Amino acid sequence: MTPSLIIPSRRQLFLGFFSIGLSGFGGVLPQAHRMLVQQRRWLSEEEFTELLGLGQILPGPNIVNMSIAIGSRCHGVAGAWLAVAGLMLAPLVIVLSMAVLYDHYQSLPDVQGTLHGLASTAAGLLLAMALRMGTKIERHAVAALLAVLTFIAVGVLRWPLLLVLLVLAPVSVLLAWQRGRTGARS
């Protein structure tokens, strides 16, 4: 970790991810970003983006992959377990409780309306985080261009994700490698 960043204790790691899991039911990336980068300074903006990218290519939920990486970086295997346990404990209890309640009250129109409202809120939070991250990436025109190309290829043209990744991933790795070599010379 970068010296200016804070390395949490095991307890802080568990409680930090517990608060993410508790406050960000259904879509925790905006809360995770705020807590990890802005509030507690466990990660820099760049590290968060890199770990998010890693989390997206590994199987499983992005935030779980990120919690494993952050936990293991701070406290090894024990840290990884503590971060995942903290992240998953509250949602597990909430989901089990909600399943029991939903089974009993699912036919009520108010319950249906509430669920639609929650989905809209989660979409708005995700969009806000994407825009905030986009302002950081705009300095790197090539990275922004690759992100737009990926969105167009998969989201608009509906090309298979595997095909897009097979083409654009090596291009982005090559460009990052060249950028690293250029940065090392200056």
C-alpha cells in the first residue's frame, strides 16, 4: 500500500466491510468507493479502479473479489476471511429475513411498488459512481476511448463479451505496458 494510505486493523477491516454490506444492500460499489477511498483512505482512486477491474474479470461478485484482495493485502488470509465475513454477514441476515417477510406479504401492491423504487435508487447510485470515476479517467483519453468502445460493442451492438474481451483486453494491456515504459523513462 502507498505510505499515505491507512492500513486498517483486523477489527477495522471487518467493521469497514460490515458497514459496506449493511449500508449498500443490492449494489455496494458506490458505498465501497466512498468508504474505501474518500472516508477511510485505505485505497487511492487508482487502486480502487484497478481492484474493480480485477474484480470484474474474476468469477464472483466484484465487491467480494475486492474485499478478498484488500483483506489479503492488509492481513493475509485472515484479512481476506474477515473482509468477506464482514461484507456478507449483514446481507445474509437481511436476505433471510426479507425472504420470510416476502413470502408472507408478496401479494400486497405496496410491496411491489417499494421493490420498483429500490431498483431505481440502486441504478441512480451506480450511475453517480460511474460518472465520478469517469472524471478521473478522462485524463487518460486512450482508456476512456477503450471504455467507450467496450460499451458500444457489448451494450449497443450486442457483440459477444468474450469476443470483445479477446480483442480489447490485449490492446489495453499493450497500451498500459507502453505507457508504463514511457513513464519509467521520464
